[in-house]
Amino acid sequence: MGTIHYGGSGTIVHIEDRALAHLKVVISTKLRRGESFTLSWRHRDDEERGRSTLWLHPAIPLRFVFDEAEPTMLSREWIERLAESANSSGGILLVAEDIAPSAEADASSSAH
């Protein structure tokens, strides 16, 4: 389980290493361009129920820490889906690799 360390307050977000590797590519690209955006995710089963969102800004310190020493193989398709969501008004929505954001949105709207 990797972590994102964000801001001077030491906000720590735990994210599975493979997902974190993909997020790192998308987040780094956006921040390198000087773009601000949000990152949203559902809490893990062992955390308090709910979801969270961070506002990511190029001036705020950010560090990615991976548990695995070896880099993971990246999926171009997953990076593209995350990048598309990063460019939307809702920001990055972290979804599982095999779930397209529109499929998850459809599933959650039909559950209500």
C-alpha cells in the first residue's frame, strides 16, 4: 500500500501501489503544466465510510511513496481514463483499473 503525502499539514492518503503509479503519471503531468485540479476516491473498507477529495495545486508539496521497490508495468488505457477525468470539471476520480468512470457513475446512479 503506497501513500501520497500532501501539503504542509502532512495529509496522508493510502492508495494501492499499482493505482498510485498510474496516478503519479497523470498528477505529475498536470502539475508540471501548472494546472490545479481535484483528486477524489472512495475510502477503503478498513477506513471510515465515505469518500474524500483533495485540491491539488502546483505550489503545494506532494510526495509519492511506494511499498514495492520495483516499478509497476503501466496501462496506457488506465492512464488515459484517469487523464480524461483529470481534465473534466469533476477532476480525477480514482476508479479500479477495469472500471471505466462512466460505468461506475451509471452503477451508482442506478443504486439511488
